[in-house]
Amino acid sequence: MSSELRFDGRVAIVTGAGNGLGRSHALLLGSRGCKVVVNDLGGSMHGGGGGDATPAQKVVAEIKAMGGDAVVNADSVEAGDKIVQTAMDTWGRVDIIVNNAGILRDVSFQKMSEEDWDLVYRVHVLGAMRVTKAAWPHMRDAKFGRIVMTASAAGIYGNFGQANYAMAKMGLIGFAQTLALEGKKNNVVVNTIAPIAASRLTETVLPPDILEVLKPEVVSPLVAYLSHESCSDTGGTYEVGGGFMAKIRWERSQGKTFANGRPISIEQVQKAWGEISGFEKTSHPANIAESMQPVLDNAQKKSLGGNELIDCDQALGWQFPTLYSSYDQRDLMLYALSVGAAENPLDPKELPFVYEMSSSGFQGLPSYAATPAVKAIIDAAVAGQQAPGLNYGFERILHGEQYTVLHRPLPPSAKLVHKGKIKEIWDKGKNAVVVIEMKTTDDQGTPLFDNEISMFVRGAGGWGGERGPASDQNAAPERAPDQVIEQKTDPNQALLFRLNGDNNPLHADPNFAKAFGFDKPILHGLCTFGYSVRHAILAMAGGDARLFKSVRARFADTVFPGETIVTELWKEGGKILLRAKVKERDKVVLSNTAIELYDSVPAEKPAPAAKPAAAAAAASAPAAAGAVTSALLVDVIGFYIEKNPELAGQVKTSFQFKLSSPDSAFYIDLKDGKGKAATGELASPDVTLELSDADFIGMATGKLNPQKLYFGGQLKIGGNVMASQKLEFMKKLDGEKLMAQMAAEGRLPAAAPAAPAAAAAPAASGALTSADIFVAIGDYVAKNKDLASQVKTSFQFELTGPDSSYFVDLKSDPGKVAAGKLDAADCTLTLSDSDFLDMTTGKADPQKLYFAGKLKIGGNVMASQKLMFLKKVDPKAAEAAIAAARSAGGGAAKAAAPAAPKAMKAPGIFAALGERLAKEPALAGEIGAKVAFIVDGKEWLVEADQAPAKVHEGTANEAKAIFTISDADLVELCKTGSPRELFQRGKLRVDGEYLLAHRLGIMKGLVA
Amino acid sequence: MARRVNVIGVGMTKFQKPGQSDDYHEMAAQAGHAALKDAGIEYAEVEQAYAGYVYGDSTCGQRAVYDLGLTGIPVFNVNNNCSTGSTALMLGKQAIEGGIAECVFVVGFEKMEKGALGSKFNDRTNPLEHHVNVMNKAQGFTSAPPAAQMFGGAGREYQWRYGTKRETFAKISEKARAHASNNPLALFGQRLTVDEILASDEVFDPLTRYQCCPPTCGAAAAVLCSDEFAKKHGITNAVYIAAQAMATDMSSSFMEDSMIKMVGYDMAQRAAQLVYEKSGIGPKDVDVVELHDCFTANELLTYEALGLCGEGEAEKFIVEKRNTYGGDVVTNPSGGLLSKGHPLGATGLAQCAELVWQLRGQADKRQVQGAKIGLQHNIGLGGAAVVTMYRKD
């Protein structure tokens, strides 16, 4: 067999080859054509004697008997150069070294002499080194070498009574590993075996029945393979014996990495012992570089500092588990009362904070936004959810500063989702400041407000970290305040305020307060905060809490319930500076405080669609939902692409969108670079998608399926159709989250509309627009011809946000519904677009809208009652009408006249065809047969088999060919005169003689 | 000098509707046992195996042939869309032809899902991208099953050119059902009239439901060997492969905005031409044909691509019944893909089995009298057309 591994022409040195393993290795190599230097001192296993060459000579004779070639060498391995010289002298080369010679001096360490130690070292390690060293230059020059060291399990694992031997064997492994590296370049392969075999060395250790299994002959094949030129694996250690062969390697536990640059205590080591010594997660370093990797990784990390109370590395950036809470209108009113609102119940300015039916609508006090965030953090701490590395107790902390920003006025009730993290940690010298950031959205993901709570941690500073921003910003000016409001708190103020959720006994229990060094329970800092913010709103924002944007306040001292809070206010630059004092003690309690206002009220979140109409009406927050626009979605997509720079590399496609009604163009270019979404047109996009603006919005907000749009003909795709599948990435786009993110980064305009999901109710029919509703009303008016005579009134609708005008004219007969303005409507209704939608879809009661001031009626107010006919509009019929209008208009209904059936073009076309055939008999001759058209169910016969040809309505039965086509496609045919494409697209059906269809070019130009 | 390749054993399962079949490896083993028995050899004598299938994770081929024996031989998994079976056959044939092996085993199997074919991997470029782009340009894209749109569209293009009637397409299905009524292994054994075929649901004009091949589960296998091997086993006068060729898409498939070219007309024509040249046998010499009638429209087009009739003459060829018993040549005596069924990976080998049976005179009621020369045409979109000429002296 040609696949036999041969050693022809190779020269091997096997040390200790007179008996046992060495003999077996030599015989196997010799049997495969290898020339062998059989080295053996001829001593006993304990190394005595010497000079008796008989065993080696026997081996040589055996090799020669097999037809091989071998010589004896009887030198000690300590004279390794002589052994190598034998090979060089005899054959002029050396290719293979099996360092096998060994000796035992087993004795317990207690009794071991230095001679025992030295002798074992000299034979095993020094001997192997000397033989190898002498052969090394020859192997390097020849660019070939195979070296096998013989180690032992005793070295790897230790063995009782073999301290010297284990040392030597393990030494050989390290020796071999390094030679493997140094020899690699010159094809010198070095491996180590840890054999177990019955040899003179093991006779003393193992029982005879096991020795029987452990024949040297089952070890030698591995040695021979490692010595063969086909084996290039180097630096390995193999356990071998009794028929078993396996490679062994190092396994390292995952380990523990301590912060670089920080002292490591013995206790920390003890604490991390599981990680250091556990093998649950492991790696297998195979070289120095891999061994060093964790060290190098750690070296690149610089510790952020800290001490036993605060570990910045662990704590900074730690994110709280998502926290949930909720509040309702009652909570807001209780809060308002607890911060002194409506002390004078007759003051109309403060009633909106505490009375849901207030004539100017209910308003939540914005400072309330700090309460649920702080409570969420306290609740989390009580539940044991605290950032790692913050090892101080409550007793050390003081609420130092509070920053609260509102993205929109507080809804009257909300389910809150809080996401928090440790944002900053500052080393203030003796003390430290830990800043927790808490971002709060509603359960739809709409951002409501953010808080930053700065905790002053006493005695926790001093690790030499950063001090953070200067603390003197927003200082009160020297000049006299522009406004001052004084208000006395009640002696039981804290008892009231704690009902908002901060149950700390410090504010209620006199004994507890005393234990903390206060004469009596103190007022909550956030209560003082609430008073002063309220004062600022009253004095500087005309009492309109919706204009409030943010407050940054520093708690400087405590207030006792019953004391008088004096809020001083300055208008300074774009913001309001605030300082609060306790009048009785003339102490500053809020310092360095600033408030920002919005220029106009930011858009509020609309009431959820599922809310019953009555409740919606009761919740008198104006539902001025901004509609999601395609332009906004392009921004969102652009933002998403910006945040996912890898997208371009994956998608590698450019998309051009052309939207209609209203027309616009934008592109998503993910072809190269970082990707981009912007308005405008690309020079050569891969794919072009044409669809209506409304359908695009539906598609981008996940309400409409692009495939269905495509198959339904609402989406036209040009260019590489298959590439349009790559738009799948848009499905991953979480619009609400992205918009929340954009808002947080200040990337949305102040009056940004609410998140798509919230704005786009009702979901079932895509985004319903007021234009749609008027289509439905138009349809109803057209179908109920007697309506005009009953109602006899004309209505003008003025919708706001977005602004539009429609009229419903039932004064003239037949009635008319259209966009635009009537000259003299009986009655004008002004309301927001979204309220109009709610009203007409039954979600809001017109009367309630009217009484809430959201619906203004001009002209004849009583006439508005006649609008009750709207309640009779059958929703299904309305839906059908809207759908029809959409498919005709390619999207959401445009502001349209009543959906009267579109006039068919076919009659005109066939009349014109009749005229044409009469004028040009030759054309009729081209057809020369009776053919029929079925257009949207109506039949025309073209009798072109006679002169003059006739075209008239009639049954298709007698025709040779029947062409079935829609009115619209018939128009298309007349425009292009090209029936082939219509046929291939299935828009022109042919029955009978197909080839007559080729003649339909005669229709060309029959419509203008 | 290439060696001659003999087909000494064939076998196939009864073709079944999805959900009613055994698992793929059981079907493959059943067809394999039948083919080995037919050849009269042991699996241990097989030196290589080629396994074709389209739907399934990698190495289904091994799992399938392991039921026949664990002999450690090389097993190659083959996937080439609807032409998978004949592609596997071609690889096996090349191994023997080139002297690499003396005896190989080829099996094709498919366990299909209900419903029309679709794409399985939507996170990457679709391999039919170029084809779909041609279609989109020529006729747009509708909600009909994509394959029916492609082949139906090719039918439309042909209709427009030659005025072919819907009835003519339906007649192909009528013939397929009639042939299948004599094939106990076929999925659809009952005959249909042209009226019934035309009255079935329209899938994509001119194709109605009964003009589309059904999703099918089944397996078929063949044993190939060299002359020397056959001799050693005392096999004389075996069916042999006179010539075989594969063609893939050429620029005409995509550059001419033609549905007919896009669905593989030119590939089929080129492969057939190569086979005719290599074998020295022309279309007029052929007695029996198994061709790829995934849709009636494709059978019609293939008549012309293979040269069974002249260009534009297919309607006449069909109406005059020159495509069945008593005509010029019997096309798809097995019932074809339309009636026997189309388990993608198995089809190419089921065609092979039918032709071997026909040339040996073992086709019972559907036997084409005195058949000595058989032609096989198997095509896959994407694409590949494999044409094979079989002969028995």
C-alpha cells in the first residue's frame, strides 16, 4: 500500500533504546526504513553499571534482521554530542531524536538527597538538552527535524515519592514548548509524550496485570507519527498508553479582573475566589499572547476611581431595571394642594390645578414630575435594586439638586415607564455627588419628562476624581427681585405632602426627627420645590403651567412646616432665576435655581383612542394631536440610519420614493458610506417606489403591508424589484422609541407631534383623515337625496392643526360636500382636526366639545343641532366610500366633492371609433371581422366585416374576438395604441381570435 | 475517450400530496431499494452516491442513503432547483464516464409543503432576481404564484405571437391526465376533459389550476455503471446514456425582455442541440419523450425548443395529437409533472425511470410500442436545463 508512512533515508537517534519504550520506538522506526542510532548505556534501571552494550546490540541485530540499518551507541546522554556524532559519522545526518533515556531515584522528599535530585535532572533534562543541542544546528541547516521528548503524568499531575522525577519531566515540557517555537521556522517539530508503559521504570510502580496491558508497542506508533515528515503539529503534549492517545492542553478559568490602578485587598481576592478558581467558564490559552490577553485588556482600562463607599467603575452608567408607576388626576390635584395651590379657592388662576371641571381646563402642576421619579428610585432601593459600587447607606445622603424637564404638559393621568441610570459621580473633596438620571415615558413610549436627581453623599469623596461642573451657576442676581411671592405653609404641611409617596418618617415622626437632630419633623425638600415652582408659574408664566419647560434647583436648607416660604424671582436672559428663603429665619432654602419656559405650549399627547367618548370629553386636555407626516418619517428613518451605521453595509441598495397627494420625493441611500435618508431625488437609484403619501405613512408605521400595497397596485416599483425586499429593515424601526430618542437629543422640533402609534388611530382603516370623513359624508349625502330638503342648512367647517376648510351644503338641492368655503354659510364650526375626527367617529360628543370650548360655533348656533344627521351615517358605507375614494385617488381621499360615479370614457371612445372607421374604411378592413369589447360590464360591437363598418352597443355573442378591458385601460389603449403590453399584463383579455388583438392599434388617439 | 454509462436499475415511489407521504429518507430508501433490486446489485458495490433535493437542511442526502447502508462512500448533495434530479444524474454519469467510479447511485427526493413555491431566504439576494426583473418589466408582478406568472406570462407572449387558444393549452393537461391514468405511481390518475380544465380556477391567464403541476412528495433513484461493471454482473443490453448536456441562462434570457426566453427556452434549445450533435440522433428519431411540463405553457414551448415540431407549430402539433400514442412521438407517457406530480428533487430521476422502463418494454399499459430511443428534458428556473438521450440497442 502506498499510504504506508515510511522513514526511508531518515536517521533517528533513540536514547535509552536498549529496553522498554526506547527499544520499541527504535524497532518501529527501523522497520519503516529509518536508520537508527540505538543509544543505551546498558545500565540497570537505577542507572548503575554501564558499559554493557548487549541490549542495544540486540536491538540493532533485530533491526538488521528486518532488513533495516542501525548502529549502537553506548555513550551517556550527558555526552549528547558523541551520540549525535555517531549518527553524523555513520550516515552524515540526523533527522529524528527521541529523547527517551531516563532514570528513577524514587524517594519521599523528606529523605531525598541532593544527589538523587541532581542525577535525575542530569539524565532527563540535561541529557535531553545535550543530545538536542548537538543535533539542532544540523536540523536547522537541513530544514528538517523531529524531536520527541518523554515526559510523564508524574510531572503533569505530581506523584508521591517522585519529586525529582516530576520536576525533570515537567522541565522537559517547558523545554519542548520553547524549542517548538524556535524550531518552527526551520521545520523542526518538537512534541512531548507522557507515556505510561510497562518498562523498567514502571515495573516498580504498577501491578503486573496492568503492566500487561501497557506494552511499549502501543506507545511507539504515536512517537513514530510525531517523528514523521507528514506531521507538522508542534508544541503538543500527548498522553499515551494502553491503547489510548490524547493531546492535553491548558485550561484557564474565566478568572476575575480587578479594576486597573486600584489597590486589591486580600478580602477582595477571597470574595472573588469562585471566579478565580471556578471552571464554569473557561478558555484555553495556547501561547504567551493568549495567556497575556486578559492582562493587556485590563491594562487598557483606566479606573474611574472610587473608594470603599463609591466604586465609579461599577456604578457609573449602571442602568436601573425599568420601573413602572402611574398617576391619575386625583394624584395631581392632591399634589397641587400639598404644595399650597388654591389656598384661595376663589382665585381662578389656581383652580385649574385642583378642579377637573375648571372653566379653563385642568392642568397638572409640572413640578409633580419630580415626585414619581424620586419615588421610583426610593422604591427600587427598598426592593434592593441599587447600583453596584454604591456602598453607602441612606443616612449619608441628602437630596442636593433636582433637575426636571417636561417634554409636554402632564397628561391628566398616565402610566409611566421610568428608565434610569447613574449619570455622573463627582468627587467634591470630602463629599461626593451621585447624579441619577431618570427618563420617563408613558406606556406608549411617548417621552413625558426627565429628571436628574443629584445626591449629596456625605464623607464619600476624596479619591482624587473630577469635581464636576462649578456650583455657582444660576446664582441669584444682586439686584432686587422682579417678583416676590410669599406663602405661609401649614403646620401639618409635611403630613399632607407625604401622601404623594415619600413616606420617610423624618417628615412625620417627631421622635425620628429628633434622632436626626431636628427639633421636629421637617418639610420635604420637594415640597418647598413645589411651592416655589408654582410661585414662578403664577408670577412669570401667567399661571399657564403648560408653558413650563424645566427647573434646576439646589436644596440649601430645611424648612419646618408652618414657616413662610419667600420665593424671589428674576427674569434673567432667557430664563427665570429663583431663590427661596424661610422668612422667619431668613435662611436661603433653595439657591442657584433656574426655570425655563417654552415659548408656546408643546403638543400634548392625545387621549388614547380606546378611551370611552365620555371620559375623553371629561379629560379636558385639548387633544391637539399632530398628524404624522411623511417628512417627519423621513427624519425618523434618517435618524435610524444614523444610529445604525452598519445598515448601509448590509442593505447596499438605494431607494427613491415618489409620493403623491401631496407630491413629494425623498430617498434612502444605503448603497455606500454611512447611508442617508433625505428629501430630493437620486440620480440613479436601484429601486423606485411610487405610492401615495398616506400609504407611505401607513407602510412606514407598520399599518400597511408593502406587499399587499404592491399587489393591490397602490405601490409601483421600478428598477430592481427584488431589491425592494431589502426594505424589510424598515420593519425593525421602532418609531416611538426613535422619536423619543430624537426628542431627548433635541432633534425634534418643539411642537413635534406625538409618536406615530399614538397619532394614527384608528388603526383598522389606516390613518383616517378629515378629508376621508368628508368623502364619507359626501357619499351619504349623495345616497340620501331627500336629506337636503330635510336639513335645509349650510355648514362651514374650519379645522385647525392642520388647517383646512370644508363645507356641507344642504341648503341647495342636491346637497354638496366639498373642500373650500361657502360665501354665506348658516353656521360655522371651528374645531381642531383631531376633535373633528373624534366627533365624527363617535369618540367625542359635539355638545361636550362645545361646552369645553373646543368647538366654536358661529352664526346660527341652533342650526348646528341639525348636524345630528351625521350620527346616521352608516360606518360600513362610510368605509366603503373612503376605500373607493382612496383607490381612485391612490391614497387617502383628497378633499373631494361627493363621490359621484366617474363618468365612463368608453361611450365617447366608441362613438369616435365609429366615426374613424366610417372615414377610413381601410382601417376597418384591417380588422375585417366583427369584434366586441366588454368594458366594465358594458358591451360594444365593432362590425368591421362590412362596409361601412358600424360601432354600437350590443351583445358580444357573434363576435370573432372579444376584448375585455376596464374603462381606464381602454383610455390607456387609446393613448398608447399599444395593446401588446396591456395583454401581457393581463389588463386586456382576449377570447376568440387572439391575433385580431394585434389590430387594436386603430384605437390610438381616440381620446385627447 | 469517454466511457459509456449504463442505467442498470431504476425505482421510484408513488407520488403523493404533501402531508400524505413518508419522510424524505424513507421515500428515498424505498426508491433506492427498488433501483438496487432492479439492477440486481448490493448497495455495498456502489462507490459514490449523488442525492438531489431542494428543500431541506444540508446533508439530507447522507441521511437518505444511510438507510441503504453505512459503507462510508462519498455522498454528494445536489441542489439545482427543478432540474436537481437530472443534475445529480449528470454528476453520477460524469463520474463513470471519466473513470472515477464503476458504479454510482443517484437518488432524488422531495418533501414539499402545500401551496405554491416561494422563497425561503428573504434576508439575501433572491437567486431569481434577474428573472423577476425581466418579468416586472414585461408584465409587472401580481399576487398569483410567481412560477405561474412566469410560465403563464411566457404562454401569453406565445399566444400574442401565434394566436394560440386557451383550449390548446388545456389539451396538454387533458393528454397528461389520460397518460397518467395508466400510471399507478402518478399522483392524479383520473382523466379530465378540456372543459373541466378550462373551468378550473384561473391562476394566471391562460393557465388554470389544472394546468399547473401540484406540489408533490416522492423519490426516484437510478443505478449507473460502466460497461465493465455491467459485464462483470452479467448485465447485457442495458439502457445507456447516448448523450447528455446541461445549459444555463445566456444573455438572451435577460436582455430581450422576453418571458419565453426568461423561462429557459434558449437553455433548453441549446442543451438539446448539444445532445443531438453528441449522440448523432435527431428529434425525429426519438420514440418517447419525458419533458418538463411544470405548466402546460412550458410543455408547449418545449415542443419547439426540443425541435419536436417547428417554431409556431405547437398548436397544430397538439391539435393533431402528434404528441401522443399514434402520433410523431409520445410526450410524457408517465403523466408528466402535471399529472404524475413534481417533487422537485425527484423529478429528473422519475423521468429517467420512466424512459428506462419504456425502452426496456416494461411500461405496461402505457408502453410506447417498439421504443428504443428516449429523450429527457428537465429544467429549473435560476437556471439549468438538462437534456439526456437514452438508448437501448
